[in-house]
Amino acid sequence: MELKYYKPLHGFEEDETFTDSKELFEALWQEWFNTKLYLMAREMQLDDILYEKVFNSLPKEKQSVLIGEKADFAQKAGVSL
């Protein structure tokens, strides 16, 4: 189960149940990746935060580092990609 966006008095705004570890990994990876891009966009003071646009505006080396994190996380989680 993945629970996100807790709001006091209302509880969780979004929840999802997973029965497959790879699907859970992919959902968590996407959440981590989007959060990293959002924080980078804020640092770059971008007005329009479209994840793909932010990613494409990064230097190729930084893009490779971010994508490489997925394999590292998968190995640590024991998930094969």
C-alpha cells in the first residue's frame, strides 16, 4: 500500500494498493523522480513546472545521474528491472 498527501482532518488524499513489488517500485520511483524534478525547477526559479520540460532542460550528465538512481534503488530494493 502506498499512502500519499496526508491532510489533517481529511486523511490521505490518495492511496493505492499494490500486490506486485515491481509495480510498487515503479510508483515509488516515479514519485521520487517527480519530486527531484520539482525541487530542481524551484531552484532554477522556473515558472512552469512540467516534469518533462525540467528534465530536458538539465545537462545530459545530470539526466544520466538521475536515471542511474533508478538502477541503484532497484538493486537496493531487490527488484529486477
